[in-house]
Amino acid sequence: MILLRNPEHTTICFCPLHGIMDTISKKWSLMIIAVIGNSGSAGFNELKRGLCEVSSKTLSATLKELEEKDLINRRVMDTTPPTVRYYLTVSGWELRELLIPLLVWVMKNGGHEEVGCPIHMHLDEIPVEREKTEKFVLED
């Protein structure tokens, strides 16, 4: 973290965590970010299938909250009938990358994969969708 390397800053305030922790600490938030990040985008029903046990009401509320926190974008596609796709924002991609060391730490400290776990984070190269997202934001 840049702040910690700067000799002027010897402490870091945890107060900014309050707002975002309320969102990402919810049961499905990080799972949604993982699923969207794995494929680059996802529709509502794809997310519902990928998350297995989530109710439509909970999924809808969580997607809305993630969108409000600028972690995902909701795009209505120009199709007949109209379809909706969800994409990670640059902040969403950054959060997803920060989850990887956390997951490694959890596994080293007694965490375990559940039998039949449907959600995995792919650790491949930077996904094309992330590059498109970053380019779109930089060009605006």
C-alpha cells in the first residue's frame, strides 16, 4: 500500500471500511463478483444457476447494492426481448484480485473447499473483459 510506504503516514484509518464492508460482507456479494469475473459477464439466470442456493429476491437486492457501490455495471442489451448482463467495473476487478491472496491465506489457515463447490476463481491471465472495462473507462 502506498500510504504505508510514505514516511509521512505511519497509521492507516479503518473508517473507510464501514460502507464497503456492509456490502461485501453479505453472503453472496463476493461469490457474485467471482462468478462475473470468471466469465467476464453474466445474466441474472446464469448467476442464479451458478450460485445454486440464492433466492431471486436476494440475488436482485445484492446486484443492486453492488451496482450502487460501483463494483458492477448493469447493461440492458439491445435484443428482442431485452436482456440484462452484469459486468465488473474497474473497482470490481480490483476487489476480485484482492480476494485471491485472502483465499490463499484462508486455505493455509484451515479453510477447506466444500464438496461440490460450484464457484471457483480462475487465476488465468487478465480476462479480455477486464481489459475492455479498463480501456472503456480510460477513454471516457
